[in-house]
Amino acid sequence: MIVQAVPKPDFSLFVPMIQLSAVIITYNEEHNIGRCLDSLSGVADEIVVVDSFSADRTEAICRQYAGLRFLQHPFGGHIEQKNYALQQAAFPYILALDADEALSAALKKAILDIKKDWQRDGYTMNRLTNYCGQWIRHSGWYPDQKLRLWRKEKGQWGGTNPHDKVEMQVGSTVAHLPGDLLHYSYYTVQEHVERAEKYAVIAAEAMRQQGKGATWLNVLFSPALKFLRNYVLKGGFLDGQLGYTICRLSALETYWKYRLLRNLS
């Protein structure tokens, strides 16, 4: 008599996936928020949008998505607003996106795989930016590694406004995911100029509050070094005319920031 081996049952099939909260802050994002929310379909177990009183159709668009929680809260800074939004999440696992971002198909699959077998405290991903209709793969903009998926108890938003980042507790374990976080940044160069001016003011004030100052060396040389790093060392020239524009405006933002900080000191 031939005795056939009985295969061992795969108990991993019965392990439930973790529940994931997607958290987004918004302000006048009617051109972006629908794309962001669509990319979260099938990935997030809840979506929390914290809005700072948009005057456009952002709220109306968000309320079209079943199960989405739409909250409004006064804006006190990028870091402060994102930490407030973080605390509204019901689940202990967080996926944080900006309204002008979306998951690529490859990144979406990677996150779904992680939900079945969560092993680390946090996960990073590359962010690929679309600038005036062109994907930018150099200029210091790619790979723009971001930590956006983590255990809530292990990290929160920090950094210096407006350049926030997730800061993990000491000893936290982090791994990198395949796929790109798609970032739809600026639709026109003028929009970039206006945002750079705004961010320079926010950054200068944040640095002043931290007790930092600026010398004329910062004002004169930091922008030049920023341009050379991004355009030459980071291959901005490979992105063509838009690469030059990006590197020039990044240098200008640095100049405006240090000039303002010196005037504030």
C-alpha cells in the first residue's frame, strides 16, 4: 500500500492582515485629492482627511468617498497639522500621503504584501515627482526617499517647517519598499516660484525660532552650492530645460531663506 504524505496546512492563510489608516492633510486641493484617494482604494482600511478650511471643492470631492472621515482643523504649521491628523487615526498602522501624491501600481502591491506580513517598524519608499508634465529623475529630486508607512507608536512628524519628515524612535527597524510614490508637484513654473517664496518665509521663521542665524557667507555661497550639487552632482542637466529651472529655483529658495533669516536675526 502506498501512503501519500498529507501536506501540512498553511496557517498563514488564516493570519488576518493588519488594519491601515491613510492620513492626509489638505487645503484647496481640488485638482489633486481625487487622484490621491483613488490610489488608496483596496489599500487603506480607513482614510482620514484633515482640512484647514479649503475654499474650493476639496470637501465636496472627499465626501464622495464612502467611509472617509473629513475633519477641519486650523493650520498651525505642516508638522503640527500632520501630527494632529496622525492622532485622529483609528488604527495603529499609518500610511501618510500628501494630497498631491498617489501610489503607483508597484508601490500599492508592495504595501498590500506588507499588510499580510508586517515585520518592521517603518517602511521607506522613493518619491518620483512630475513637474510641469515631466517626470524628474535627477536634479536632487529622485530618488527622494520618504518614510510614509509606519507603526503609529514608533514615530511622529518632525523636522523643520515646511520640510516635515517622519522621525522614528531610536532603535526602530526600517526597510525599503519597491515602487514609487508619485508626486504631482507643480503644473506651472510660476506656481513653483510662488511656492518657493512662501516656503522660504516659513523656513526662515522656523530657523529663527530655533535660535539659528545666517551670515553673509550663507546668503552668498549656500545658493551657489545648492545649484552645483543639484545640477552637476545630482545630474539635473539630464532633465533638460526643466532640470535647469528646478535647480535654479531651488537655489533661489535657499537664497531667499538665508537673506530673510539674516534680516530677522
